[in-house]
Amino acid sequence: MSIDSTTTGGASMKKPRRMKLPAPNAIVGGTLIGILLLAAGTGALWTPYDPLKLSFREKLAAPSALHWLGTDEFGRDVLSRLMAGAATSVWISILTVTLAVVFGTLIGLFSGYMRGWTDRIIMAFNDALLAFPGILLALGLLAVVGANKYGIIVALGIAYTPSVARVVRGTVLSLREREFIAASRVMGNAEAFTMARHILPNCIAPLTVLATSMFGYVLLAESALSFLGLGVPPPAPTWGNMLAGSRPYIGQAVWLGIFPGLAISLTLLGINLLGDAVRDRLDPRMRGSR
Amino acid sequence: MNTTAPLLDVAGLTLKIGGSGRTVVNDVSFQVFPGEIVGIVGESGSGKTLAARAVMGFIPPAVRLEGGRIRFDGQDVMTMSPKDLRAMRGSKVGMVFQEPMTSLNPSMLIGRQLDEGLALHRKLDAPARRALILDMLRSVGLRDPEGALTAYPHQFSGGMRQRIMLASVMLLKPGLLLADEPTTALDAVVQRDVMELMVELTKANHTAVLLISHDLGMVARYCSRIVVMSQGDVVEQGKAEDILARPQHPYTRKLLSAMPHRSPARPLPEARTPIVAVRDLVVEYPGRQGFFRKSEAKRALHGISIDVQPGEVVAVVGGSGSGKTTLGQSIAGLVRPTGGEIRFNGKPIEKSDAAYWDYRLNCQMVFQDPYSSLDPRMTIRQLVAEPLRLVPDMSPADRKARVAEVLTEVGLGNGFAERYPHELSGGQRQRIAIARAIVRRPSFVIADEPVSALDVTVRAQVLELFDELQKKHGFSCLFISHDLGVVEQVADRVIVMQDGRIVEEGPRDDIFDNPTHPYTQKLLAAVPGLEATSEGGVRLFWRRAENDQEIVG
């Protein structure tokens, strides 16, 4: 009988790391995002038709062999516009999320680690921003920075920063009570090193979840802004303004709304699945447990 | 006593994990007679908790009943209808859980929680129930039972909550009380108070107790019979005195030898410059600061002065709230002292950079909780190598060699280097924590309750390792613990703290054999003394504090 578990228990457990199939969520999410990136990449260089070319003879044509996803009220090819819009919409979302995550993380880390009055002042300001609906805040900012692609990125990025800062700060507050942070300080590590080496990596899980869901909000916010006429100015296509433009024709030409909507939903699904897979992959505790 | 029918009769109980088919409880049989206290002793994974929960009909969904019979008061628990089972739980069988912090509903008034079971199982009107509850709260030693009724659980300390839990169970005067590690989360003195109370109450109500614990000393003290379990099997059962004095099974012997014992006192080198000298240390925690008001600061240490000589192991003991952890943390530099001075190797640590770095590199700490003291995202190699980053003039090859050397020293070997903390057991993690603390070859190590989160036999191994390393490298140590048994084994000198003050200090043998301060006596009364017998067993003796009525002989 071996009770001496602390010394012998694990030594024999060590097995060579096998290559495993990725998790199902990684496969589905990866496929969806792969298709999206392919469409966006192709759309930037080549589309079946010119997405801006008007053709009044073919307006509001149902999906057919010629126009796979039909045409809109100006006779523009929906598939071409979707592909061209993918590049714009995805680019805007990626940049916006990156902006919000980078600034939000910096603010959250700093605030959570300093605590005391620094934290209180930063968080009071943060909460004031959070109290505004993101879209309203973005509207105000857009009025300042100007309504174009980069204006949207800056405005939405700033609007979504406070929620990232909140989440990161909460995580930091709970992490810094853990003994391994104390251990790092006893070792003599500088505060900045402790933050970078021990606190930041442990914030990744909540950040991934937040960033993926934020990606969806940004796609929708971009469409809402476009809908209000403050987004990417027409005639340039984005998924948002395509969706917005479909509204008057919902009775006669369902495909105008369905396809951009479907594109947005599938992208969100893909990003969420992939985000979960990435989070699990980055967490050593989840590895090998499958 | 065995002439009556058993109250609880478990025969051939076998439980398996559903999926893997692993046997977690294997052919377990034991009996509990009315009014008797029976102890089940074993370490984590021994199946003791599962076996006890099966008695209540609480088996986790993943566990399958493979065979056996449980009869309570003549009725078969296995075939009972859910309705009868519910009637049995609470009213005939009560249960006290380990964690007083979580076993009471935090958002419910104490009075309502106590009333819940009573209203369910007894046909009494509200005033009668209230009278019963007040009576019970008084008998578990609550000072203000009326006030307690309208208080929330967080307003009470752990020990008080466990008393309230006990009150809520004993209100229904059950025939059997299942107590699953009822005092493990409490410190030694409170632990003893709660146990004595439990024994007194159950005796008064003629309630039998099935006490589940890893603590052989405690079980031996209160139980008439002991069941020893290991990895799902009952390895030995019998009268408490017999098990202790003449253990038959090797596992029982192992458990007994794992109980801390006094090592011979060793001569210490002449007093030189103390490696750590603390003078009049005062630590205050600021009160809660609101925007408009500032409540009073709480003083955790009231002017503490201690010296630790090179090569010496000094133990700091005291109950929770005694300030022992704060003392360790301020010496480690984690808490900024409000007043006083800490000298390391004769030099004040705050004065110069050189002195500070000498102190920082040479003063390390082992924490209590091996689950929270290791960064979950780092491999063992990264964890152990991290302190070396700050050592000047060390090549990467040297670092690698040092990590391998230290991992071997703590008994794990280099094979563990690429694993993550979650892949290791609690004992292995604590070995890693020790490795990380000694990898820089520090001259002073602070160990804050380093073994209190570990199982008994693992605890004994880790303590032995710590002792061995201390002798090999000769580092001085401040060993903080609430467990006097552990202290008796490792310390050269003992400092007893209470409420932020030192109440007694002296060489270990003096403190243990002739304690002068009443608090020290009280602490000592809570742990058993050990004497080896010729048959490979032990005899326990209990020190008595003055002014202390013993309830159990």
C-alpha cells in the first residue's frame, strides 16, 4: 500500500503529450471565422459585381443564378456588397475592440493595483461613463471626431473602454488577495513586474469572454450608427448600413435584411465559439482535462 | 451497552463512481449504538465522508450504490420513500458540516434558519418554537440569544457559527448526529470548546454521534469506538484505547506515527547578532474609510519585540486574531508597520538600499494555502526559477541546475518541472512552495501555517522535509502556527501571542512542560500529549488548564 502520495503519486502519471483534435467549438468557430476572413479578404480585392454600380432594371431582384443573394433597391448586387462590407465592418470591429481592450486593461490594472484614492477617482469617472448607454456616448464623440470610419473606431473604442476597465479592475482586486501575489512581493519583484507576470496573464480568461461579446456589440453599434446616418457614409457598404437600408423593403425583399443579418449572427457565433476555445487553450488548468 | 439493538447498522456498504467504476467505499460495515460516540478516521479520499453521507441518503449523482445495507432504527434507509427520507433527515438524524462559513444561509436571519427545521418537523406554535430556540441558543453558550435571533450569520465568528449550527441540529433532538469534520476550520482552543459543547449536548439528549475527522487525537479524545478508513476500506475498528495502544494495521500505525511528537531539544550556538531583530513593532489597520467619516484604526500588534538567532526555529503560536500572521507579514515586508523597527543582520531594513536588498534576497516566505500561493499559469520550473531572476551573477545554466537541485531536495525531482500546479496534490504543491522559498538559499524563512491545509500523513512528511532542509541549510525560521502539536515537533523556542501581544515566550520544553500564562495553558489543554507504548501504539494524555472544568475524563 502506498500512502506516500506526495513523493510517488504523480511521477508515473507523466505521459507524452499527444496531439489532440481541437475541441468542437474551435472547429466550428474557426470554420466560421475562416469563411469570414476569406470573404473579407476577397471582397477587398474582387467582388462578383461592382458593389457600388447601380442598375435600375434589376432593382429588388430575388436571389437567382445571376445574383446569388439578390439585389437591393438600386439594383446593386447584395453578395458583392456583403463581401465588400465584410472588410469594413470586421476591420472596424477588430480595431474598436483592440482599442477598448488595451486602454481598458491599462486603466483597470492601474486602478485595481493602486487602490485607495487613485482607484476611487478613476472608478468614479469610469462609472460616470458607464452610466451613459454606449451608443449615446459614441454619438456625442462622433460629433466631435467626425463621422467616418476612423471616427467610429475612436468613438466606439472610448465608449467600450469603461466596461473593460471595470472587469479588469474586479479581477485584479480578487487576484491581488491571492497568496501568489504576496509571494511575488516577498521575492523582491518590482510592482510592475508582478503586474505583468502574475496579474495580467490571469486576467486573460475574463478578458477573452468580454472581448468576444464586445465584438458583437460593436458590429451592432456600427450598424446602429450607420442607421442614424453617423456611420460609414453611403454609398460605401457596411453590414450595418445594409441592414438599416433594408428596413423599408422588408415586405417586398426579405433577402435584403436576412443576408446581412445572417452574416452578423454567424460572425458573432464564430467569434464566441473561437473565443471560448482560445480561453480554454490559454488556461493550463483546462488543458488535458478533455 | 451492546445489549441493545444498534441505532445505525451499516453492513457491506459499497459505492462506486458511475463512469469509471472505481470503488470509493468498499464493503464498509460499522454500527452505532444509542447514545454512543463513534469516530471515523481517515485522510482525504478515504471515503469516510461518502460513507457517512450515504447514511442520510445523500449520495452524489455520480456515485452508484453497489451493495450493502444501511439500517437506521430498524428501517432500511436504501428502500425508504423520499418522503420518509426527508422526515428522517433533520428530525431523527442531524448533520453538522465542516465549513461554518458556508453552511448557514448568509441572507437569512439566525432566528428564521433555526425555526425552519423546527416548523417543518414539529407541530408547535410560534411562541413555543421561539422558547425552544432561545433555550437551545442559551445552552450552546450564546451570550445574547434574543439578539442572535435577529442577526445574520456574518455577524458571528466561525466558532459561534458552528455553535449556532449545532443548536439548529440539536433543536430537533435527533437520535443520531453526523458531524463531518465539525471543527477542522477552527483554531485549537475554539475547536476544543465546540467539541466539548457537542459532547455535552448530545449526552444530555442521549444522541449518538458519528464523528468524521482526519484528526486522530481529537477522535480518540471524545469517541468510545473508532473506525479507521483508508482508500475506501475499513482497515481497523475497535475500542478507542485499543486502537491507540495496540494498533494492528500498518495504516493505523502510520496515522499514529504521523501525529506530531517532540524531537529532542538541540543545543544552539551562542547568541550572536540576531538575524532578525524586531523592536516595538506596532501595526495598525486603518478603519473603514468613508467619504465623510473615518472609523478608528484597529491595532493588530501592540509593540512586539522578538529576536531570532541564526539557525534557530522560533514558533509563534496563538488563536485566530492573535496577530501572529500580521507579525509574519510585517517581517516579510508585506505589511507596513505603523511603528517600531525591524533589523536584519543588525541593519535596519528601511535605511539603505544595500541593507534592503540583503534582507529581500535572504528573507523568504512559505504560505499557508498551497492552492493559492502558486500562480496557476506557470509551470513548476517557472515558479521555482522565478526568485533566481533577481540573484545577481547567475548564468541560465546555473539557474537550471539550481532548480533541478532544489526540486530533488524537496523530494519531487526534475520530472515535475514542466507540470502545472493544478496537476499536483496539496502536499506536492506545498513542497513546490518550499522549494520556491529556499531556491535562493535564504538565511531566514517565514512559514505561515505551512502544513495546516494538509492531510495528517502528508503533514508529517512535509514537516519532516522542512526539518531536514532547515538542518541541512541552517536557515533561521519563524514558524507561525495555531497547532501546538506541530510546533512541539519543530521549534527551538516558542512565543505565545494573544490579542496582538506576546504573553509568554521561552525554550520549547519550558513552555510545553511548565506553561505559566493561563492562555498558554488553555492552548496546551487543547492538544494531546503523546507517549509511545511498547506495542507500537501511543498513549495520549491531556494537559489541564487551571480553572477549567473537564467534561470528558
